[in-house]
Amino acid sequence: MKQAWFQNGILMMKFFGRSELALKAAGIGAALLFSVAASHAQSSGPFAGFDGAWTGTGTVSLSDGSTERIRCKADYKVAGTGLSLKQALHCASDSYKFDLTSDVTSQGDRISGNWSEASRNIFGNLQGTAGGGQIEVFVEANGFAANLTLRTNGTKQTVQISSKGEIRGVNITMTKG
């Protein structure tokens, strides 16, 4: 049973006999609303579309002029706020491999963070921009610098790395899942 009336132009309702059930329903509704809002915050952040596991193939161009086909796996973890990203990118060919990890945070569309490449034991800083399914960063370490671009559109992602070091260029196409 319920009673309804208007107070200051707002419809007010009072429930009789089912107040505990109404309270539970309101709590469930609030929890659903919060989870949708948290999901929306992540999906609208600068790292939207990156979260999850990706696999694919590509090429690596080395300083000696050779080019090799590579196989890659990537894992991206976007924080619930949508404002930070952890990345792990592992690629290998028959004679070459690299293991790149990064931890990035954003302030608006500007991002910064740290990165490392395990097989060569190098690490450094990165800075750039993110948004609209694209990340563009400049990475640097002692004696090494490169530009890295990641583009995501639905379940397809491209990764491009260019430098003047041992790795001159990397071009990878991956799919999610």
C-alpha cells in the first residue's frame, strides 16, 4: 500500500508494509547506478578502448637494415577511474624479442609515466598525449629515445615505434580477445 502527494512540486510517496523491500530495491538501484557511472568514467577516459588482452603480428626493422616478422601479445589494465594505464607488450621473432612495460597516468589529455624493456635492462620516462583511442608518447632513457603510437578502433589496434637505436621501427597489428 502506498500514499502519494506533491510537496514543492515533487511527487512524494510513502510505502506501508513493504519499507524493508523498498529499501533493498533502492540500495540495489544505487549500486547499479554507481557501477554504470564507474564503467562510464573508464570508458570515457583517455585510455578508453585499451583495457584487455591483445594478440597480433607485425615487423621489426633493425639498425643493420634487416626486417623480421614478429608475434606479439599485449595486456592493458586501465584503472577504474580511467586515468591510469599499465601496459605489458611482449614481441618475438625467430631471432629477436623485446618485453616492454609501462605505467602511465593522465591529467586531461597529457600523459606521463615510466617504462622499461626487460631483455635489454633499460628503463626511462615517457610523456605525450592520449584520447580518442590513440596514445602518442616520446620515450627516453640513457642513450635511447623513441616515438610510440598506439591506435585502437574497436577490437583492432596498431602499434608503431620508431627510433634511431638498434630497433629502427616496429609496426604491429593486434586484435582484442
